[in-house]
Amino acid sequence: MKHYPSEKSLAARSGWSDKTVRRVVKEMTLKINALKPQKIVWPLSWDDPNVDTPIFIISVDGTHCPLQEPTKGHPYSKNPKYYSHKFHQSALAYKVAISCFTSQVVWINGPFPAGTRDPDIFKLPGGLKSRLKHGQKVVADSAYKQKELPMISATNHADTCEVRLFKRRVRARQESFFSKMKVFNILKQEFCQGEAFHQVVFTAIAVICQYEIDFVPLFDA
């Protein structure tokens, strides 16, 4: 996943057939993905109404991953829902939430067509909005701001210098985690194995990166 070589290249290096390479790579990726319930964990105390939590509990942001153009009807048609303004081509969007005070990824959602708006994903049934208790805040960028999302805390001119610095550092930690994920070329190159398996790959890489920050934490916010 880090180098994303072709199957023929892996077959030549391993001495296996293309079919065997494909099977082994898929099996190993699925095994890593299966560790998600152990490594991507929403703290139970955050759901307990009798437990006080900090006002700011998580940061959330999204990332786009290039995808082979999904067709709509005719095999050479393009689906505008998948258009990514970041890559100027089709892509998938994922949302990741990280604890503000620990190096812990607590939530992943996706994939979605890259054209899906951030607030719409946030408000989906079973999405991040539904996980929050009253009074808890989420550090996010201004793309998430809506009147019906009072829990979103973006850049605000009324913030004190201390709060402004805190939000800046929390967002920097989020970008640091994404930079660790994007070391894996499979997330940066056009993916050809479909959305369902891309989700498996993305989650597996998030698990690997969570193991990494367990030992080398993100800088303290």
C-alpha cells in the first residue's frame, strides 16, 4: 500500500502468479482492516451523561482520494457527484475525527462522492452529529459552519488568543495525521478496485497510522 506497485511487478518480485498476488494482498489488507474496532475507538465516557467531558473533544476534517472515473449510464460518461476540486477528477471523500487531547482517532466515515458537502456528511443519521452530547464542541474549518450546527467551532474573531492558538494546534494535529496516511501511495494514485475495497484500504491505513501514533504521539495540543 505504501508503494502501490502493479500486480505484475509484485508477481515478478515474489515469483507468484498475478492471481496469487491479488489474493494475498487482499487477505492481508482485510486482516489489518479487521483491527478497526480495537484501534479506532470512541471513548465510552464521552457518551455517559454523568461524566464531565471537556468542551472541545474532537477535531474533524476530510480528505479526498483519487478514484477511477465511476460511469453513469454510458461507459464513457462522467458522474459529476464524484468531481474533486482538489484533484480536478473523480475522487472519494472520507471524514476523520481525532481527540483534541490524546493521539487517538475516534471516528471514520466514508467513502462519499467527493462532491458531497461537509455539513451534509456531518448531519447524516448515525453520523458524527448524533454522537455528540449537548455542549460538546468540534474544532473544524469554516466549511462545516451552519446555523443548525452550533457544535461546530471554527475560526472566530471573538476567540481569545489562547483559544485561537488551541484551535490552530488542534487543526495542525489533524493535518499531521493525514500526512502520515498520505505516505501510502495507494491513497494518492488513482484507485481502480472500486469503492468497497477502497474503504477497506483506507481503514487499514488509518489503523496502521494509529499504531504509529500510539508509540510516537501527535504533538500535544
